[in-house]
Amino acid sequence: VGFTHVEFLPVMEHPFYGSWGYQTLGYFAPTSRYGTPQDFMFLVDYLHQHGIGVIVDWVPSHFPADDYGLAFFDGTHLFEHADRRKGFHPDWDSYIYNYGRNEVRNFLISSALFWLEKYHVDALRVDAVASMLYLDYSRNPGEWIPNDYGGRENLAAISFLKTLNEAVYKNFPDVQTIAEESTAWPMVSRPSYVGGLGFGMKWNMGWMHDTLDYFSKDPIYRKYHHNQLTFSLWYAFTENFVLSLSHDEVVHGKGSLIQKMPGDYWQKFANLRLLFGYMFMHPGKKLLFMGDEFGQWSEWYHEASLDWHLLEYPFHQGLLQWVKDLNRLYRQEPCLYEGDFEPEGFRWIDFKDWEKSIVSFIRTGKTSQDMLLAVLNATPVPQHNYLIGIPWMGVWREVLNSDALCYGGSGVGNCGAVATRPEPFQGEPCSLSLTLPPLGIVIFKKESP
């Protein structure tokens, strides 16, 4: 399929299988459910031999209260706070680490370094960072204790996260730490020496919520929510963002991605292809949960396999082929990854056509010829002779079209290429006249002169 990395939900030993590993107890060993530590080493090595990096979820934010675990470890509150207002998490019925104790900090940092050194993983995705940063996280007034300055920030946890990231990057400068942080806490993915938390990247939860909400709406109403398609670019470069469509979005009654899409059978697949195309062209690294790439209808259930039999059907085959081609384009076009974290890598063409639910933009690389043009039509109405302004003369080749017949689309397109016209439009010296497919995205590459 062309993915560059796999991310595993927590493989560390955990007592409750239904927690998906997020109720971690064994911080130095993979769960015996799947084999031995050597088996996991073999898996990581095998993936590396095939050019695939490995990310593991790591949970320093809380731990379960099982008697045989870390809670009340030596008859005292060794790992957790004694006061439940600091030491107990009300959402997960679990304990919160006392990050002010050097022994606890060293225990957790040793675990992180162990997975990087012994198991050779390439990145740690740190779970539930927001719950660590705020003393009042998921608590009502009177259920939490302010810090020494009267604030809600967990100063010990902040110090721990900075020290953790400093230790990781000092010992393993080529890996990544990735924060699942769902608030507007500033500088999560900025170095600690400039005041940041020191993570390499941060999940973009705002983009995820806006995007799924927008694409779940009937296209007739999307023009009233156009800002959900464009707002993320206002803050896209304030952090090193990962655009995440994770397991959390396909469980607990939320429905699978294909279920979220409006319309009939054909429109659901067209909408999902459009969503994926928008995601891959948007600045930021990409994360898809398993099953999304071929349109699994049912929610993810940890006790069952994915519905691989769906790949017997043409629409599911077409969606998977679309994801394959997006991955191929992403890997072969530097403009899609070199400038992910820099505003110079993105340029709007037009974000104002809310009436027709159309946006267009350019991704640029480090050379003048390294650029791609993306035009999205989020309605089922095809657009013919649609004009956009363009700053450069030349021929633009259609490199991907989500409405192509091979993906299950209707085959509306631009016959392979389109040439600019020397007619000014939208403040640009040239213009392009395009055919935009229904519920589709068209991606063009400028031909070399």
C-alpha cells in the first residue's frame, strides 16, 4: 500500500485486554498475548528490513489500580500521589504518577529509552498528554489542588515531559516523540530550550474534529460550514502537526469513516476518497487507522479481525487503490513532505468560494519546479470551465483524480492536462479553466518548460 510507518497501540504488558493496552503495567516488556520479547524484536527488525518504521504508543499519564501492579507498591503511595485529588484519574479509574519524585521520573524515562534502545522502535507516541498538563483535567471545582502559584498547570508533569524529551533526543537524535495533546497548550513541538515541551510532533486534533464534522454533513449544507475546511491553515504551522484519523474515531458508537460519510453508496465512497485526498495534500504528517484504507463498514472491535473480505468488492478495491496512489504521490513529490511544517510550503489559490464548496491551493517544495496544485469540489455537482488564477504560465498535468474510473468514480476529468491562459484572474497574471468532478479532488503537477 506504500505506508512508511506502522504505529502500534500500546504493546506493553497490560492486565485488561479491553483497554487496548492503555492500562499499562509492564513498562519494559511487550504483552505475552502475542509472544515473547524476542518475537517483538523480530517483528520490528522485519519491518525495518522492508523499509517500514515503527511507532509505539507509550502511556506515562496513568496506570491501573490492580493490586499486583504499581499501585500502593510497597505498602505506601510510591508511584502515585497519596491525595486522590492529585493521584487518581476520574475518567479511567486509574492512578496518576507523582512526577515530582525523581524515582518515578527515572522509572518512566528509563522505560522510554529501553524501547528505543532494546526494541529499536523509531518513535514514541505519548498518550493523553493533556491529562498530564492540567491539574483540573476532567475535574470539577474542589476536586483538584492548584499549583504553588495558584494555577491549574501541573508543573511537575511539565518538567517531566521536558526532561523526557531532552533525554530521548540526546540519546537517540534520529527518533521522534509525538504528543497526543488535545488543547491549545503552546509550543508542544518546540524545543525545551526555547520554552517548549520538546516533542518532535503533535497530533492535530482540531483538524480532525473540523474535518470529520465537515465531511459528515450533507453537501447541500457544506457551504455554511466552509470555514471548517479552511480554518486549520490559520494555525497549521504553529506546531509540527500530525493529521490523525485514529482508532478513537471509529469506536464507541462513532461509526467507521465510511459510515460517517453522507449520501448513497457511491457518494459515501466519493466523499471518503475526497477526504483522504484533502488530508494528503494538507500540510502535516498523515495517520490512518487500519481498515480506513479500504472502507471497513463496521466499527473497530478489538476482539475481531478486520473485514478483509470487503476487498472482493470493486468500490473497496478502488478506495484501496486511491490510498496506494496517494502514498506513492506523497513519497515521490518532495513538496508534500519537505514543507509540511513551514508556511513557505503552502499557498492558497482560492479559499473564498464557499457558495460552491470549492477550495484550491498549491504545495511548493525547495525548487521552482517542485509544486502541486490541488482543487477540491465538495459537492456532487460537477463544475465545467471553472476558472482559477495561477501565477505561472505552462502546462499542468493531471496526476491524480479521485473521480477516475479505476477508483470507482464517474470518470470526469481534464483529459490528462490543461494549459494556462494569459488572462489575469483573482489577482494572478494567468488562469486555468478546469473541469472539477463531483465530490472529487484533482491534483496537477506543472510540467517542466
